[in-house]
Amino acid sequence: MSNSKTTETFWVILGAFAINVFSLIISAVLSRYMLKEDYGTYRQVFFIYNTLVMVFTAGLPAAYLYFIPRISKKEAKNLVNRINILLLILGILLSCFIYFGSSLISFLLNNPNLEAPLRLFSVVPFLLLPTIGVENIFIAMSRAKVVGIYNFLSRLALLVLILSAVFLVGNEISTILWAWIFSASLTFLLAYVLKRWLFKKYTSEPSKIKNKEIFAYGYPLMLTSLVSIGVLSADQYFISSFGPEIFAEFSNGFMQLPLAGIVMSSIASVMTVTYSELFSKEKIDKKKFEELWLTATSKAILLIYPLVIFFMIFAKETILILFGDQYESSAFYFQMMLMVNFINITTVIPVILSLGEVKFNFKLNLLVLIMIWPIEYLALIQFNSPYAIAFVSVIFNIFKTVACLYFIAQKIDININRLIPYQHILKVGIVSIVATGTAFLSGTMIIDFISNQVIFLGICGLVFLIILLLIAPFFKLDYYSIIKPLVNKFLPNNS
């Protein structure tokens, strides 16, 4: 990536970092102050919401990144206004769906306590759907800095409201959901103000991109989201059969490394615009694509692999710090999901969407849907363990990424081996294993003297970081190259 792209990515990462850190703090607090059963119900509410959002947004947020780089700023204003209206209407429909379908949903998830929280929460989609994709607008308009500010402020408001609700009012689910409603109202207003500010100097001009084209692009994405619901629901459905307490353990642990998700989602958002511009030309510049791909992937590997290996070893300590002793079982889910981060270090989905190959994405997810339900059912019958369900899910996650990689290589007519920096992976792997191994040995020497998990993990993390940075130059791994554009950005006179 160029220096400008690195700087843009930094701002997106900053915003994503705020989202993930504040979300972890919220989860950590609620895990400790809510009953395990209530917390499981709370997580089910958001599983329902996050799942349905993928369908009801109809692929519209992704259209910002695809179409805005292809039109003028005046046309972009018109396009954004039209998509906003569509999202507002879809938000109303989703709110109604959740409210009137709450009884059926609670029955399907085998949790009668879920109905009332869903009805209370049903106002949130009306407020939040029009804000989905705001980040994409600013990225496409080369205002990535605003993304960081927007995400920080909106998530800070949520954090303050939820912590205030818990410590000043109570730890009931209804109290927490009221905090969400107030936060959603503030986020709606903030997004509205920022969008008006972004386009205030442009007069709206009818866009050559018609609604028919928007839906033609978004419709396959919506179908893919619908299929993805089926895929995600397999995990949630079979895990729910073990009860809300096990569901809570699964929810807290079965997550990819947040920092890895931050890096990859941020790189993907910025690179989608670049890929979209590259693929808009009649003939794809394969050399340029390969250069962009390998640069983005190599930087992702440099940042993500060391963290994944470290947290793979220190998963138990991480979970105990975040969620408390009662969620110790979540550590194994966490370790399993970390395996996915070794594969998900490529920008496969942005490339596929920028190529306009949304139908392939749909067909791939449909294939996974057809396979995952019977296989997870057999795993449940054979092993009767939630871990078996999680393992099957991990395998399918990896399969999807590998399949996308092969498709891209075929579509662009490039050897797949040219898209995988094997030597770079080997060097980063060796450095990461040495640094993590040293940190682990240091931990075994001090564990009897330090009872505080935070201090213990902090010391191990410091040892890991020092060793990593000390030996990286010997393998020609340049971490400074990643932060140099940022240093130049904020300290222009830096020599």
C-alpha cells in the first residue's frame, strides 16, 4: 500500500480499535455483573439483530464503496441520499419484524425469556440501519479520518450509557437495552450531521447510477447475506440446544482475535476503493493488482501472525481477564477461532466485490449452507459437545477463504502461488514462535510469584514484544515501514 493508503488505513484502524475495545469492555462488565443466563439471553438478542441486519440492509452499504469511486462528488451526494432513504425504510421493516416475530424467535432458540427483550430492542434497527455504511461513505470520499472520529464518539457514548445503566440503575436486561436505545438515537443524529457536513459544498446532481443498478449490485449481496444467516444460524441453533449458559460461554470465546479483525477490516475497507478503481478499467493490470495484493497481505501477516500465535498460547489468561473465572471454558472456543486468523489475512472479499462477482460469493455461501447443517448435526449426534460444533464451523470458515483465493487467481488469470508470500509467512512465523516461546518460558518462571492475571499477561506481553522487535530485523522484517507514513503524517518535520 502507498503511504496515503497506509495513513487512511490507520484512521480506519483507529475507529475499528475503538469499536472493539469498547465492545470488549462492555462484554467484560456485563459478564461479571449479569447472571450467566441473563447474559446469554442478551447475547442472543444481538445474534438475532446482527443476523437479520445482513438481510435487511440488502447489500446497500457495500454499494457506497463500489459506486462512489466511479462517479462525481455531486452525483455521490444524490446516490447517498437515495440509499439513506432506502435504509430508513428497511430499518422500519426490520423493527416490525423483530417486534412481531419475537415470540416465534424465542421459541426457535429455546429461550422463553427472549421475547420481552426482543420487543424492547425492536426500536433500535429503525435508528441504526440508516447509519450502517457511513464509514464506507467517508472512505470512498477519501475522508477516512472522520471514520475514526465517528466510530470513537458513537462507541464511547454507548460505553458510557451502558456503564451508567449498570452501576447507577441495575443489571437487568431491560436496563441495558434502554441504554442501547439512547445510544442508537445519538448515533443516528451524529451520522446525519456528519453526512450533511461531508456534502455541504456540493449541489446534488442526478446520478447516472440508477436504483436498478444499485439493487442489481446489492441483490446478490442480500441473497448471500440470507444464505449467511443460514450458515451462522447452524452454529447458534445447535449451541443453543445446550442452554443459555453454554451459549454465553460460546459467545464470549468463539471470536476471532479482535486486533486481527480490526486490521483486516480496515485494510479491506481502504483497499476496496483501490480495487474498484483498478477493475473499472477495460483491462486489468495484473502486475499492479499483484503488487497491491502482496503489499496489503504482507503487512497484514506482519501485524496479525505474531498476535495470533501469542494469544493462542495465552488464551486462558486473556479470557479470564476479560470475562472472569466463570467463563474459563470460553478459552478453548477462542483458541479454535484463532485458527481462522491464520487464513483470513487476505482481502479476498473486497477483490470479489470489486470485480462485481457477487454471484460467486452467493454460490459459495449456498454450498456451505447445504453442507454445514447436516455435518454439524452429525457432529452433535456423534460427540454431543458444543466444541464439535465450533470445530466444524472453523473448518468451513477456512474452506470459504481458500475457495475465494482460488477463484480470484482463476478470474484474474494469475498463478495462485504468486498471491501467497510463502517466504514472508515463514519468516514471520519463526520470529513469532521464538518471541512467544520466550514469553511463555518467562511466564513459567514468574507464575508462582504473581497472582494477578492482568500483571502476569502484561509482563509476558512485554517480553514477547521486546523479543519480537529485537529479532525481526535479523529476518528483514521491517515494522517501522508500517508506522513511518504515520510518523511523517503527524510529524512532518521529523528527520
